[in-house]
Amino acid sequence: MQKATASGLRRKAAAIVALLAMCAITVSGTMAWKDYKQHKSNQLKGLQGLYEARLVEDFVEVPDWKVSDGAIKKEIRVANLGQASAGYGNVYVRLQLKEYMEIGDVKYIETEKRYMVARGQQSYEVEAGRNFTFADGHFIVFPTEPDAKRVFPNNSVAQLKDIVTGDEGWFIQTKDGDVNGQMGKYVVTEIRLGNAQKVLAGPDRAANTNHHGTVTKDAQGNITGYDIKSGECDYLPHGWRSATDATKPIDQYIQWLLNTGAITTLTAWKATGSPAVAKWILDDSNDEGWAYWGQALPPQQATANLLNQVALIKQPDGSFYYVIHVEMQAASLDEFFKAGGNGWNTDVEDSYRNNGPSVQFNGPTPTEVKEGESVPSPGVTVLPAGSDSTGLIWASSRPDLATVNGNGVVTGVKASDDPVTITVTAKNGGRAFYTIYVKAGEAVTVPATGVSINGGNRTISIGDEETLAITKTPPTTTDTVSWASSDSTKVTVDNDGKIKGIAAGSATITVTLQPSGKTANITVTVTPAAPQNFPLRNGEGPYQMQGSTNPDNNYSIVYNIDAMDFDNPTQRKKDGTIKLKDILNTQVYGTDFTGLSVSSADQAVASKVNIGTDKDGDAAIVFKYYGTKAQWEAARPALPTNIQVTLVLSKAGYANATIKVNLTFIGSLYQVED
């Protein structure tokens, strides 16, 4: 839409809108439609394989479409996304373009305050590692209110959505008189369309709320029908007889820039003998507006653009809304030939039939092959005459049952009652297939003459596992394999040759082939597993920890005086603790500290330290000083202000972890600390 008063003093928010829909299915077959943001895909299954075509629309949606903007990109084409190696083939496509336009008054409902807009490209760091960048002309909008207030703590913020730009989130209100206040904009919160007049006949766009329609499915999930309710399908087609027709009202505002280098008309094309051409054939014989791609579209290829750009050549006196609605139909060549099929009934379809690529077998196709045996290719001819017959792609639908090489030779792998489809595809997309069954062959016995265990003797740790590989002579032997361990309390081995270390020691592992009786063995030595290292939080040791005079700091190391040994029980100090989760990497080690202990410490505190819980109930190294008043007073003067204590943590199965801690013994004996 675009807003403009009668005087043209103010214009806001124009958009070219592409609405995609499939309103008709005129070619019979099993079809399934899939929706994409800007694409519509037609996938169908014909007599000889799968086919897929996708409507591709690349377009620029502008916030304010003016004559001064010139032409904007509006590319329309079709792509065949199927892969030949996956069984997809050629498709034939046609497009019908329809238009809708209305002109009328628009009322914009705006905020009372202005909000900040980016000048150029502006970036803001919300916090370390989180940055937001805003494009020129867009509002500065943050996803959350806290983010907005971190960057602009002195501005008011509001949660809004601007209908014109699509910006949504927490907007920053500008302040009167500052630079951003002058550059800020009002947020358009609502657009109300007044009395709009349609430029062309057709349904109102207000009825077009379901342009994709609905799909019905059976109990198995198969698509059984389509209910297209969109009035867009009733928009007027853009006819290709405009050179002789009277100028349509819409032509005074909108101009299409077609891809003239890849376009011809039906009249001109028929005059040249209706050959297959890599061009869009515009049907200028009627006003239905169909454009046909003039040849088969092979897998992994796309047509040229039908439309390149759309230009606004005259500014409407008021707001306007413009739509290009595209319908795509796709079919395979075998759909056109299928008995009772509903073709497109056009001269172009006849060209498809006459010039369609195909592959024909030169002779009878094989119906069966035995296990382990091969059958030759029947040979093929690629049509039409003169087509490249090199680089044929042969494929088997069940390579587990039968394989086919690049020359079409089929080899039986496994007997089965299931059919195998052998398909050949030519470079031009033509294809052919036949069905073959794999029958059981005569049983063949190949005795073994020898066997060896690859790699020889080896050493593993307790708990380690390894799968042994063997070399059989000859490799095609039909002998079966069995494994054994001389001492399963030391080393175990399973039917697949996987060994596991159980306990320190050694065992002989033997492989035996039957019925030949050929054997081979190795010695596997098991060593104790190396103790694990404590995973410390800083990733390396020894772990350094600085003491503190703050008794509430979990890292502080202070003394504790037993209140029962003093005259005043209020003179009791808190325990000094170090949380184990602050030393050990709990993401690796977990939170189970069972069995963890301080195995050694400096003699001065060896009896005063243990693994316990701190005042918060966390697993911790707890330091205490207990003694009589006389003992403390005697020891107190000898204690330095700071001493360093080295602790060693221990747990079964783990290497010791050394922790160095600076302890602080300060404060008066009678200092009160609760």
C-alpha cells in the first residue's frame, strides 16, 4: 500500500505484494502441493517416475514505492529441483499471471511521541558478547525491556510494532530538543484503509484471506483434494495481446519489464514450425494469459525469468495496493500421453509430445537373474534423433537385491520375491525402465586355507574395548567365524571379535574358522587403568586460593574458637570454608563428593581440616581451630598474620590434587563476630 493525500503532500508505506496460489489442477495424476514462504512447489508421480517443479519468485518489497524508486526486482521463473539420480525426470510448465490494484485513502494511526531511528548502520553492546545492529532508517528496537534500558537508561521505552517498517519490540523514546529527538519518527501502529476503488474488475482483496487454500487427506495421509477459497484466483489474467488490445486502466500506473531475450509469442513460434525452444511462449491467441516454457525442463535446471522488474510509472492520487498473483501448472510427458488424462489442449502441448525426449530399449529386457550371476544390458536408443546417447545413468531400486553398472549389466545379489526396477536416464531427461527378479543360485562352498588376526599381540587397559579384525584366505571363503578367550576373568571376547579388559593380566584370544578348523591367536595383556586426574575448575593445578578476612566469604579461611572453653560464648568465630564446587569442575566430576578427603596437610592445621559441609550445606573443605583459652593465647602470638597451607585432596581412582591456600589469622581474641 501507499498513502498519499489528494494534494500529494505526504506519502507513506507502499508495498508490492506477491501472493502465490494454485487455483486449478488441470493435468491428472497423483499430485502433492507444498507451501514455501515465497514459493509454490508441484510434486507429481507419473507412469515412469517422480517429477517436481517449483515456482520461484525473487522480489524486492519496498516500504514506500514511488515513481522516483524506478523499477524494482520482481523475478518470476520455474525450477526443477528433482535429481535424476533419485529418480526424478523432466517437467513441462506454464504460468498465468494475474493482477489486482486498488486506489483509495489511508489513515495512519501514530504514536504521540517520537522514537529513535538509526542514522546509517548503528550498533550497540547490550552486555559483553551481545550486540545489536540496526540498519539505516529503521527504528532502534531491542527484544526486551532490560536490554533497552541497559543501553538507554535515561530514556523512556515502549513495546510497539511499526506497521510500515515491520520493526517490533522495545522502542527508545527520543527527548525533546536533542539530535535523536529531531531525527526520531512517529511509530505507525495502525493503517486504516478508506474507500478504495478497484482499478480492474474482480473480487475485493478483503476476501483473499486464504490464498493457499486447504488440503484434504485420507486416513493414510494421502492427499485427496484441494479446496481453494481465494478470490485471487478470480483476478483478471494479464493477457499477451496488449499490442492490439485497448490500454487497460492499470497500464497507466504499472509497467512490466519482461525478459525479452527469452520470450516469443505463440504466433511467431508457430511460424517457425513449432520447435522446442528455451523460451517462454506467450499465448497471444486469447486473453487467458498463459506463458509456456517451450521445452522440457530437466532435473536441477531452471527456466529463464518470465518477468524481470515491475515499475511504477505514474503515482496514484491516493493510497494504492497492487498484487501480482501467479499460478503455475506442471506435468510430465507421460501425463500428456496417459489414457484419459486431461492435457492442456494447446499447440504447445503437441510440441511437447512431438519433441519430447525418450529412451527405448533395443531388445527384450531380462526378467530374472540368479544370485552371483549377471545378465547383459538390452541396449538403448535415445530420442529424438541426434540426442546425446553418452553418459547414461543406470540405477537399481533395490541394490540390496540386484546392482547395475554404468553399462546396464545387472548382477544378482540376494534372492527375493520382491521386484527390482532397473532405470536408465539419458542426458536429455528421457528415461526407460524394466522389472527383474533375483532367483536363488546354486550353493557354492569355498573352504578356508588360512586366517590371521590383524595387528598381532596388543596391550589394553582395564575397561578398554577394541574390535579385532581378521584376514581370511581366500577372502571368498564360506567358513564361519568363532572367538574364544583363554581367561575371561582377564579379557573377554564376543562373537564379533570385540575384546574388553577386565583385570590386570593376560589372555590368549583365538579365532577359529569352521569347518576347515583353521585358527589364529594373539596375546592380549591388560594393565591397570591410570588414575584419573581431578578435573579442576581452572583446568590445571595446583589450584591457588587467596584467603580473606571476611567470615561470610566462602573463600575465607578464619579460625574457630570453641565457645565452651571461654568465659564469653559470644566470642565464637565462624568456620572458614572452601566450597568444593568452586574448586572442582562439577560439569565433569559431578556433584557426588562421596569418599573425597584431605589426605595430607601442613602439620600446623593437619588435625583442623576435613571434608564436610559449610554454613550453606555445600560440600566444602572446612577449617577449624579448637583449643583451650590458654592454648590459644599461647599459640596466638606465634601465628603469623598470613600463612600458606598446602592441602592434598584424595579419592579412590583419582590422582591427588594439590590445593594451596593462604590462611589469615587476625583479629582480637575478644572481637565479636556473629
